[in-house]
Amino acid sequence: MGRPKGWIAERTGRAPMRSPGRPQVNQRLIKQAFWERIAGGLSSEDAAQVCGISQPLGPRWFREAGGMAPMTLSPPTGRYLSFSEREEIALLRVQQCGVREIARRLERSPSTISRELRRNAATRGGTLQYRATVAQWKAERAAERPKVAKLAQNTRLRGYVQERLSGTVLDIQGKPIPGPKVPWKGRRHGRRADRRWGTSWSPEQISRRLQLDFPDDASMQVSHEAIYQALYVQGRGALRRELSACLRTGRALRVPRARTGQRSKPFITPELMISERPPEVADRAVPGHWEGDLIIGLNSSAIGTLVERTTRFTMLLNLPPMVGHGSAVRVKNGPALAGHGAAAVRDAIAAKIATLPEQLGKSLTWDQGAEMAQHAQLRIETGLAIYFCDPRSPWQRGTNENTNGLLRQYFPKGTDMSRYGERELDAVAATLNGRPRKTLEWKTPAEALDLLLSNARPTDVATTP
């Protein structure tokens, strides 16, 4: 004979709850710790590992929440029972302690303990048994206060917001211009890819404009944060997620501010920064100090540039795409098939430096790009002392930036760099090296380099008396 229908509600005073599976131990505190790590700049995988949960679970939480913390990171107030108190209740209950004895030890009201034992008891076994993990899970589920979003229930307001986000672009005669057809892939647009055309007001612009257009209508007011949540948080049911493509960033998920501010790479240490570079590099008196960078083209193609600081002598690195680029299945943590990964750049620089006299290979200054992650191996192979510029400081490699501007005459933006091989790149470099420069008193970089090499004297060898 089974249990009568409705016995759980009768015994516990609460409607049955749908179980999502085995309740986790104090998941609220784990989630709070997870989002604190996210706010600190960690990736979802790293934050999950630090918090002791499986790595696939972290990205799932991040994706479901749209990159936004779904709860306050501050601990709950003492008004509610904590997980440790529920553990103490379970232990005292096993020891046959009464309700008033438990309340006295926890310094709580007896009615609080009685209500806790009744409402949050485990019912799966057909009896009321108190377990701390189940009780914590039930308390968290009961504390949820689902509220229908304002944009979801107000059709007029939702239409206004959607029109300002994704409204059609019109010409001067009022005719619509559809723009490029861009499918929604659930992720941010790529480099130099087509963007969806729309009115593309920012959420803050929409929110502020509502206050001007409907100053006396409270139902037509919404904060910019509510618009962001409607776009990014799953289950809000207000705005379609693909409308996030109309935002200026085009992000499919929000990115914590600490992560967007992270620019330094884990392979860069203080002794490698440009501030530690010898003074002889800055005054350009001694040749052999180089600056380098990549010029990115269409379809993630690239070429590398090396410029000698004293003579402005230029060398170009051929970085052809690897086999399988654009067709093979991408392998996580695999090589960069576009051809300008760390290993490819290291080998290209080493091959070019090997063609120079030994006295011309003193140092190399680069920006903080991931393509220089194998700088230690490059230093071993070539003997180059490698330094990195400060974040967002391209002027610290001014010679290289100026040379890249000259190279854009031959490789304008949007050029597929993979069309050119070693022969074409050497020809362009020779053309630049044969062009007279005002800063060299109208000598060419090739002539200036030849003059320095011919005037260089061998280093005196110290002899002992």
C-alpha cells in the first residue's frame, strides 16, 4: 500500500519540490566562491578548479548566467540558518536531543528549529528524516523569488527596446538597407568579420532616452542593467540573445571587468620588461637591437616584421598557414594553424637572425603578444636578449610601428598575407631598405648598415701580463 497523495504537503507544510538530482553540499557558498574568482579575473575553468568542482560545471554556470553573477557575493545574514547550523541540528537530532535543547545550544528560537525540522526534512524514504545537505538545498530553493522581468511582461516597452537595438537602417529617402546577412552562431564576431546592421543604441542610451520620451510613464522606464540581463541571462524570456550582436562589443557573454583589464601574459616577468633594457638600446648608438611585431591580414593570415633601431634595416618573416587551416577540426591547446603561433614565430625569427653577423643579434623588443610565448627557447637558440613593452604602449616600439605603416603601402588592411611567399617578402624588404630616409641624412637603411659594419672594429681581447 503506497503513501496517500498529498502526504508530503500535509506532513511538511510545503508543496513537493522537484528534485534536480542528488543535492550538492552547500552549493550556495561554492557558487559564491566561484563568482568571486570570476570577478577576480580567472577563467571559468580555472575558477571551477580552484573551488573544487568539475571543470565542465564552471563554464556551464558561467554560460547559464550570461557571465553575470546571479547572486550577491556577500554572505547571508544571521537571520537565516547557515549550513553549519544545519549540520549541528542533524548531529543533535541523531543524539535524540529535543527541539528546545537544540534551540538552546544554537541560541535560536524553538519555533525556528521546529519549523526547520518539519519543512526541510528529507522525504524520499517515505519518512521525515533530517539531513543537513537536503535541508540546505530545500532552504535555498524556497528562498528563490522568481519575478517576471519588466521587459517580458510589457510588450510596448520591449518593442521600444528592440527597435533601438536592432531597428532597420534607413537611407535618406527612408528606404531600408538590410546590410550584410550574418548568421547568429552564439559567439562574438570574428576579426574583421561582417557585423549585423541595426540601429544599435547602447542599453544606457535606451534607458536615458526613455526618461525623455516618457517622463511621466513609470511603466516605460527600465534600467540599462535590466536590458543587459535580458540579453545575456538564460531564462529571462524578454529579449532574444542574438540581439547582443547589435551591441558595440558584439559579445555573446558578458566579460567581468577584471578579465577585460587583464593584459599581462603569464610568460612575462618583471626582468623582461622594457624598463630593464640597457641604455645603449635607447640612444641607438650601437647596432644590433631590433623591434618586432606582426601584421595581421585577411583570414587570420600574418607576416612578421623585424626592424633594426639604429639603421631602420627591415626584415620580413614569412608565416604561411599550416596544413588544415580553415578545414581541419580545431584541437584544444593544439598548434595555431593560422601560422603565427608561438612555435612558428620562434622558428621564423631564429632563421632570420641566423643570416646576420653575430654583432647584429643583441636584443629584440616585442609587444605582449602570445606569439612570443616561447621567447625563452628563442633566446637559447639565437642569443637574443628579449624585452617586452608595457601594455597598450605601442609608442615604445616607435620604429617598428612606423615601419609597419610603410609596409601597409604594399600590404593594406584586408590583404590575404598567405598569398605571398619568402621571395615576395624579401623583395618588399629590399625595396624599403633601398629607400632613403631623412632620419639617416638621406642614406638608405642598407647603406647605413653597411657603413656601420665596415667601421666596426673587432673587440679588443684583454691579455694578462
